[in-house]
Amino acid sequence: MKSLNEHKLILVAFITVCVFQTGCASKTNVNLAARTPSSLASQGNSTMPTDIDTANITSAPSAVIPSLTVNPSPTVTPSPTVPSSTQDTQNTAMNFTQIQAGDYSSLLGTWIEVAYADNPFDGTGAQWHAGTSGAAPHTLSVSNDKIVYSDSAMVMQGNTITDAAGSHLLSFINNGSSLSADFADANTAINWAVTFYPKGIANEIQPNNGVKIDNTKNLIDIWYSGMQNEIVFAQID
């Protein structure tokens, strides 16, 4: 009997040990579950790898706000340069308005006698000749405010012509292609007339003896009633 009781005690002790060990194991599992992060607890249902290579993760680019485009200021085209006026006016048209006001700047240059007519008073009338009038050619000089013919035999300035008899008022006739300056008083004993023909204009000069008047240059025609002379000057530069 004593032996049987000893075996019962041993059996009870064994059962007690087993029960104790089973309880400890359950508590351990409960504690582990309580301390495991939810991401690891649901690892079986997640497709996200546990080892994340942060070097290969590209962050989404931040939104780029375009800057306001400033329109460039408009390009300024320089105005063409206008050459200053010179004494060489061969290619400058006669300015009739200025001439009538006594401004002869559009006539500046060198003027030479290219044809002339004189009256031999033999009944044949005026006879034309090409070139200059012999040993004493007629001359014409022009400045900004004065036209001088043959050593001041006639000077045109403003609205007057001055000769040996004094100063005479002028009357101008502008027909669009030529400009004529005549004495305002047609009853003056000795008359002068000055006519301006721009180059390229068909002039009203009517020479004889086969004389030709070149209209490719600016022309000034001077007529003098005293000796019934007519002299044509051309601007050569």
C-alpha cells in the first residue's frame, strides 16, 4: 500500500508539472503577440517585402510652379542715318519754295556757261552758240543767300535783282516744272529774267544753229533785255 501511495504522489506531481508548463507556454505566446507590431503580425497577408532598399526608392517629384514669362522689350530699329548736307548738290533737286524765299542752298555747287545767244542786230535775231562766249565767258556763282552773275552785273537776292540801275522787285511764276523770276514792273527800261530748270525737266529754251541744251543737269537761264543776251548755265557738281 505504501508503494501505491508513493506512485500516486509521483503521478500527481507529474501532472502538476505538466499543467504548470502548459500554462507558462500559453502566457509566453500571449505576451509575444502583444509585443509584435501590426505590420509584422499581418506579414502573411502583405506583399510588401520586409527588406526595403531605401536607395532605390524614388520620391515623387514635387510640383513645379512655372515662373511668369516676362515678354522681352521690343527691339528698337534704329532710324536710318541721314547724311549731312554738303556743298555737292548735283543730285539734289531745286527747291522752288526756298528759292522764292531767298534761300539758294539747293543750288550750291559749280555752275558753268554751256550755251549763249546774242543779237548781232543785223535783222537775223538772236543767234545761239554752244559753249562759252569767247575770251570773256559769263560767270555765275551761288551762295546760300545770293546769286551773282558776271562780276555783279546782276545780283539776285531775296525778292530783288540789283543791277547798274538799282534794285528791282521780282515776281515769281512756278509752273511746277520750272520757276521764273521777272521784274514785277514790266515797264522798266532794262529787264532781267532768271529761270530755274531742275535736271530731267524739258525746258522751254529754243536755241537755233543746231545748239542742244543738255537737260540732264540743273540749269539756270538768264535773259537780259539790254543787249538781248541769253546765257544758260549748268551745274556740274
